[in-house]
Amino acid sequence: MPLAMFTGGSSWFVREAARNLIAEGWHVALTDINLDGAKENVEDIGAGDAATVDRLDVTDIKAVRKYAAGLAEKNGTIDALVNVAGGSNFLQMDRPPFHETDPDDWQKILAPNLFGTLNCCHSVLPHMVKARHGVIVNLASGMGLRGKANWAIYCVPKAGIVRLTQTLCQELGQHSIRVNARWRVCFVWRAGEAWDVEIVDYHQG
């Protein structure tokens, strides 16, 4: 049974993506710093033994490495990593012009979005490289390409995710690992079609 690891497991789009993958015969491992929210999603899916849920702080590289190693050891490898954690914090904050932002707020957005994605990719990739197999999907944003006034501290990490994805594509093709950055996604997963999804607008690295 193929295994997909999700971050941001309490979000509605992880819930629906996981639901569709389970229907296609996948096992899903949902992680989130909000454990209760992730548990609610698993209960809503009615996944039974096809899903696990664990608390994971993606900004803690040691914790992410330990979790990924345990997951790979238990399942043989990690077939897919979906990095979703981090996007919602900014939507709940005031958004003044950049010169009026509080530097203390920068880390609240940069850490889960950019460094969380870096941590998870860095921790999972050794297992995928060893298996010569895997898919990584990074949740980006169109604002990572074009920017938007008053959204600087959100646009910066999303731009970093896009460039990270492009870089990893160039590095990992030789290991048969595919990496994509996606946004405005409908999240209709087709596991039988190389993990394609229906997309309104996307960037493929």
C-alpha cells in the first residue's frame, strides 16, 4: 500500500485530498501542530486503519527527521510528501505595508511556510533517493511569482518554495523523483494517473 505524508493535516484541503487517496488504496499519514484538528479530519474521512495522525511541528528539524525516519522504517519508504503547513497564519494577521510590519511577525510566517517545507523535504528525500521513487507536492501561491501589496511576508516564502521546487526538479530527476509546486488546486486526486490533480492554475517545476 503506497504511503503519503501530509503536513497541515487539520486543513480542509488535506482532508479532501486524503479522502480521495484512501479511496484509491493509499495509506495517509496526517501531521499537524494542531493535533485535534487533524484527528477531526481523520474521523470525518472515516479512514480506519488507512490513516494515521500525529502532532508534528514542521519548524523543528530534529522532530521532522525523527518522524520521517520512523515512518519510512515502518512502511519501507515514503511514496509521497505533500507540504501544506503554514499558509493560514498570515490570513489571520493584520497586513500593513511592509515598512510597518513587526519583524517578530516575519518568523511566524517564514518558519512554517518556507523552513517547514525545507525541513520536510530534507528529511524525507534521503528515503526517496534510496528507494529511487517518490513524489513531492509543495503548496505554493501565485503571489510567490507576482507579489502583492501588503503581503510581502507571505509572498517571500512562497517565492522561495517555487524556486526550491524548480531546483529539486533539476537535482532529483536522476533518482526518478518528481517535485511539483501547486496553487489554486481543486484537489481531485487521481492516484492511478501518476498523482495528477485537476488544477485551475499551477506551476510545475
